[in-house]
Amino acid sequence: MIPPAFDYHVPRSVGEAVALLGSLGADAKLLAGGHSLLPMMKLRFAQPAHLIDLNRISALRGIREDGATVRIGAMTVENDLIASPVLQARVPLLVEAAKLIADPQVRNRGTIGGDIAHGDPANDHPALSLALDATFVLAGPDGERTVKADDFFLGTYVTALAENEILTEIRVPAFAPKTGSSYHKLKRKTGDWATAGAAVVLRLDGARVAHARIGLTNVGPTALRAADAEAALIGKPLDDASIESAAQAAMAICDPADDLRGDREYKTAMAGQMVRRAIRAAAARAQ
Amino acid sequence: MAKKMISVKVNGRTHEEAVEPRTLLVHFLREKLNLTGAHIGCETSHCGACTVDVDGRSVKGCTHLAVQCDGSEVLTVEGLAQGGVLHAVQEGFYKEHGLQCGFCTPGMLMRAYRFLQENPNPTEEEIRAGMSGNLCRCTGYQNIVKAVQYAAARLQQTAKEAA
């Protein structure tokens, strides 16, 4: 399978890329890691006349601490998230989760920004960014603006990113002391999308939950923030009863599509189970 | 759709070629350079038969554009053996019978080659995780794991002798 013909552009700066996007318009697509876009082009689900390759913009790669914020360039690949001492120390959820994404070769190409901007609810970073309370930096012809992950995912393949904008950076609050996190992803095989996935970040104050954020992967038209499940934990002791009510609240918002990974009932039940496991694992790390 | 000139070093030799932007790396290697070691398997980045090394990282040649390799160094299975002597990973697959039909083998060898540089002394579990982007439909993987273990031991022995 060979993609349809296109013209190839390789900007060296974000400004150059934004200008190209502005002049080429709706016929252009941004190329990040290419592991969603190129397969879609081979199948003719996407037929852009122009590809703007972001891979040569070195300013879009890298991870650095900026006070209590960790700033991740949108073109940082999954294997570089895994290898990052900053993330290992300050946002270990991304290290744990990236190991569950695709396979070693694909993780050398697939980027955190591409995974988010694609708007696919089956991708893992959308739910992770909801659980992490991430902020996205979008660059356009009029400069930069920021959008919270909570406000970014609007529908399947639909995001708050305008046609003339590029996602340049993901800003994540560094974990405060006694924060625990976990990502649980049920998948049939290496490289598969999640049947259901749950990302949990929580912080304990004594025996009670002081902070909880929960994101769900691939059980709705977008990644879902399970706000009622968070509310079922916050201020309560972390015990079987509160964990179960959080799992039930998460299952109540699931709206998965039937497919070869399972029917609605199965996927919803598995989302509940991923939530239970991720809460317990996160709590064990929050001590 | 204008062709682009690229300069790419493959197995130590620089090639200057005009390519259509849509040309995939695996097609460029096979059809322009006649390097047919990297195989076209699933074409959807799942099977790993097209795995090659680009700038020191394993990638799947079916989901990488040749035009993106301008200025890059590529290593394919044809570049593994040196002076008629098999590389340790090739010797391992031969000695441990790490293949049956052989279709997946070039990708397995190239991934094993890079994996053992990332992790020279891996556990069995780490080998299985490190090789998880390559599918084999014949062997059941057991002998592939043994082949990688063989190569790891061989490479460590060579390193010791050189030290």
C-alpha cells in the first residue's frame, strides 16, 4: 500500500510551519510520527495534497522542568518519555503509560503531541493528559494560546486545535509529594489499542483522599474525564466502598462502541475494572 | 508532485536519489537500491518485517517516508555481516534455529541488533518486551529468544576480549 501523492514540506521552525499551514490551508496536514496519518493515507481515509513534516523542528522536542511545571515538546517521541529522568522523577505516570503504547519501533516515531492532536479516543495520551490536568500550547498566526486538556477534546477526531494552529507543547504540573499514579490498559496484544484504559492520579492526606483525577481511554467518542468518580474519592478514606463507588461512577459515563474488542457491556465492565486496579496501584504509590 | 533529492547513507554507502515524497522507506530500499532484505509484511506497522536502523534507532520502513531520511544513516540486514563474517545476531539465529520460513528474520535481526545495544545483558522478559514489535508466525518465539540470548553472550565475550 502506497499513500496517494502529495507535496512535502519540511519547515525548520514553528513560525515557518505556521506560515506554511496558513498558505496551504485545508489541503495540508501536519506530519508528526506518522503512525496514524500514514496508515490512514494508505487506506485513502486521508488524502492531503500537502504534508508539513514537523520532524526537523528541534525546538519541538525535549522535556524540561520549569518550576513546578514539566514542559514537554509536542514532537517528543514515546521512547524519549520513557527514558526521561525528569518524567521518571516528576511525572512517572507518563513513563509507565508510554511503555504500554504500541511497540519499541513505533515508540521511536510516535509523538506525544501527535497522539493528542489526532483526537482519537483510542489513543492513550488524551486520557493521561486529563488525569494530569495538562495544558496544551497552541501556536497560530496570531501567536500562542493555551487550552486545558479538559477543554480540548470535542469529539472523535475533533479538538480545539484550529486548522491554522500547531500543538507545540504539553505542560504538566509536577507531582506534589505523596502523589501516586497509575495507568491500567487492557489490550489483546502488543500494539493494540485499549479495550478500556484508566489513568488515575491521587494524593492522600492521612487516610483520606485529598486529590483525585481520573481519565478513561477508548470508552466514548472522546477520552473521558470521570469527574463523578473523582468526587466519590475526594475527602473519603480510600477503602473498598469508596473505590467501588468510584468504579461505578466511571462506568456510568462509559459509552463505548461495539467492535471486535468487545460489546458495550464488556467494555464498560472492563473500564470499571481498570479504574479499580489503577486506584489501588496509585494509592500504593501515594504513601 | 515534485520529486525531492535526498542523500542517504545506507550500509556505509552514500546514495543521491530523486524520490517521490510518497515513497516509503522500505520501497526505496527494495526498489531503488535493490536491497530486498527488509520485507514488506503487513504494511501497517504491526509485523516488523520491514524493521531497519535509522540514525541508531529501530524503525518500521513501511511507515516512514524515504524523503524523511535525507541526511540519515540507514542500516539494513545486508549491512550486518562484515568481511564475510556473520554478525553475532545472525550467528545466533543460525545456531539456535531462530527461524523457519525466514520471512520475519531480516526484521528480527535488525531489531535484535539494536536491542542488544540498548540493553547488552537482557533478561528473557526484557528480550520478549524488546522484540515485541516483531511478529513470527512459525517459531513460537522460543528459539528467537534463545538466538538473542546467544548473541548477547557472544557480544559480551567479544567485548571482554577486546578490553
